[in-house]
Amino acid sequence: MVSPPDPKAPPVAATDSPPLAPPDVANSPETSPTPPDWTSPLPATSLFLRIEPEDRHRLLRHPRLRALTGGRGRATTVERRFFDTAEGHLASAGVTLRLQRSGRSTVQTLSSIGRWLPAGEWENPVSDLRPELERLPDPQIQSRFAERIGSLPLLPVLEARVRRTSRLLQEGDHQLRLSLEVAALRGADQSERSVCELGLESLAGAPAFPYELAQQLCDRVRLKPVPAAPGTHSLDELLGHAPKPSRAPRLVLERGVTLDAALARIFRSGLQHALLNEEPARAGEDPEGVHQLRVALRRLRSALSCFRDVIPATDAKRLGAELKWLASELGDARDLDVFLGETLAPVLAAFPGDAALARLHQAAELERADAYDRVQAALASPRVAQLWLDLGSWIERRGWREQPVSPRSARLFAPAREVGGSILAKRHKKVRRLGRNLAERGVEERHQLRLQCKKLRYAVEFLESLYARKRTRRYRRRMASLQEVLGHLNDQSTADRVLGRLVDRLGLEATPAVQRGAGVVAGWTAHLAQERLDHLADEWERFHRSDVFWSDALA
């Protein structure tokens, strides 16, 4: 098993093979000048979960929790008050202003996701539960905040009375802190609701222990992993609004990072991206929610495929199958979002008042409603919560280390930059091979090329920070242009599938007029596809001429 040795005892391998150790630094060309310190403990982790308020007593009485030794629980009461303008300027900009009082201490916290204020969080003590922006520790933040808000009054828009229970738990070498928060929320309109959240923070022992414990608690309690710690959610979410969809943040890896450490960053980023978009996808208010959740799932699946040479096959198969299942549950909703928003909308605008097209539109809306019902059912299922916990546990215990010693597994000790070059070259070659004689390729072959372009794009996003930025930017730009044309061409075949389902849904109502309307839409998309086909060869040629950024020439 690939595992850092315990300084107090030799590690026990999962197989008959000896545990993988760092290669000899002096003789191996694949080691960094400073080898990784495998005797250091893995960093502590925190897991945050949403729990139904009525389940909290069942949670605290759970036999698994009661079996863990620890001191008595400590209960505290916290008051929180959130402020915004009457028009909601802060919430719309991703800024949260919170005042919190615990005992005799009151703290003001201003946080931003990086729209009109830089991303970050600023705290300072205050005298009461009222904003004192002049006391913010950063004068530039004070100034920029004042420029945006001016003299607009800041009003309390949400009050929360939080009962927090903390308890230390221990089992062998594992120690963690359990924090249970029950918040009674009251909005400016006096509406009330409760939110209950659980935090499990690893203090000592295996970083994956919080995930493993949560998996065991799920047999009696409904738990759902969430991306943020209790008390740090956006104001929109606390008010009961659907959180906004989030794109994947740019992944930054240091030049000397090992492949082992890079894998942890890549998979953590993918899991966080998925968790951030689960609620937007469930709400269905913005089509980008389902889209970004599907992107997160594709990125995770692509990472399993991209690094399959150093990931145990059983892990890749198990996790990949669950990620694929969830992606398939979201597929129909995404297809109908694209059909309604990008395919049918311009046709309706070009033929206003056409009764057949209006009937098709109505059928598509009903079909989309059914598809979103399936999305909500899937995301509410225990299977999804178990997927996130299983994936999180695998990441935090570095599950890719749990394999016999081999030349392949030894690559985990190599710098990610060296290993990444061969991975990117392999993906690039596959795209180039599929793109040969592109003008003669059929729909299915272009579809396969599009899929391989996506896999190459995700590999580039995982590893590009390890290489010169100017060269990676040029390569990505040309790759994105090619992928966009291929994506639009794929929309035509998707539209044809959706049209067939809509006509089937209408059944006897699919009159000749409706059939004619479907033909109009099909003809419209075919015309656009032909226009894009005319540009495909040019985009392919530009990409084909691109210099690769990971080496001077392809090996």
C-alpha cells in the first residue's frame, strides 16, 4: 500500500508487496531535488453536513457516537444579524455583512466572493449588533465599500439565534471535534425557519475519519455534505433562496508539487465544485446549475481516467460508475435546457404566433418539468450523499496510495510536471488522430472527437499552472474555439433526439401541423450546423498548428 510511514511503527501493506517508499533521490531521474516528506501527517480535514432539524436528537443518541469516548458536550448560544440595503445590493454582489455576538464578544465580519470587492473575509470587534464599517481593518476595503453603497442605509435582513453544541470525540489515535448548530432564522418579513448543520473536524489521526464516521451515521440519520462551514453560508442561502451556480475555480499547483499532492488538490477541487452546484441544480431556477454540476462530474470522471495509470482500477471503476450514474440522471434536464434556450427560442422569435411551434414549446416545457423532477429525486436520494462521502473519504486518505509497489505506482513520488507532460501528450495525440481527414468524418466520429477534446481540456485545466502561462493561454484559446464549434454541431443531433421525444409525447396530438413545426426546427438547426461545418476545418487547422506548451515537441 502506498502510504507514508508512521514514525512510531512500520506501516502494514495492503498486499504482500512492501509499502511503496520514495525512490532513491540520487539515482532516480523522476524525483524532485527535495523529496517529499512522507513521515509528515496528512493535514487535518473538516466535513460539514446538513441535517434535518427533527433528526438532531436521533443523531446525538446514535450508538456509534455514544461509543466514542470524550468529554462532556459544551453548549453555547450565538446571535447573528445580517445586513443589506433595501434593494439587496450586497447579496447581488456576493457580499455578506454579518454581526455575531457570543457571550460578551461581538464581531463584525465582511466577506466577499470577489465581484466588486476582492475575494476574502475581514473581521473586527464591535460594540453592538450594528455595522461599524469604519472599524474594518483594511482601509481600501472601507473605501471601496463606501464607493459602492454610498449613503444607502444598511438594514437587518435576517436574524439567527444559534444553539451550538460542541463535543470532543476520540477512538484510538483518532480525535475530532463535533459541532452541532441549530439556527432559528427570522427574516425581515418575520418569516421563520430552522436550519441544522453538523461539523466534524479532524484534530488527530486519519484525516478521512470524519467521512468514515459520517458514512456510519447515515444508517439512522439523513446527512448531506455541504460546501461551507455552519454560519458561513451566503445571505441568499440563509434567506431560503437558491444559491447561484458556480464555475470551477482555476486550479493552481506549485511547480515542484508531487503527483500525489496534485491528485489531492485536483479531486478536492472537483468535489467542492460539485457540492457548490448541487443546490442550484436541485432548485432548477437557473439552467447553469445542472450544467455546472454535470461539468463537475465530468471533471471528476476525467481525472479518474486521466490518472488511471496511478489509481487502483477497482477505485476508478467504483467511483466512476457512481459519477456516471448521477450524470445520466441530469442528462435529460440539460438537453431540454439547451433545446428550449438555444435551439427553439430563436425559431419562436423568427416565427411569432406559429401555433405548431407554440405546441412544441409547451410539450418541451412539460418534458423539462419531468426531467427536473428526476433531477430532484436523484439529488435527494441517499445514494448521492453516500457518493460524496465515499469520494471525500477516498481523497482524504489518499486512496490512490493503497496499491502494491510497481513502476507505475512509484510515479506518485515524481513531480507532477514531469508526469503531466506525458499525460497531456497522450491526450493531444488522441485528438489529433481523431481529427485527421475531418471533412470526411461523420456525425458519430465528430461526436467522439468532441468528447476527446473535452478530456484534453480538463487535463489542461488540471495541469496548466505547472507550465508557462503565455503558451498555455494560446493553446487553450485555440482548443476552446474548436470545442465550441464541435459543441454546436452536437446540439443539432441533440435537438433531433429531443424533437423525436416531443412528437412521441404528443402522440395523437402530433397533428400534421405539429409535425411541420418539428420539421421547421430540424431544418433550422441543420442550416446552422452546415454553417458551422464550414468553419470546422479552419478551427481544426488553427488547433493543429498550435505549439504544445508542455514540451518543445511531441515525443
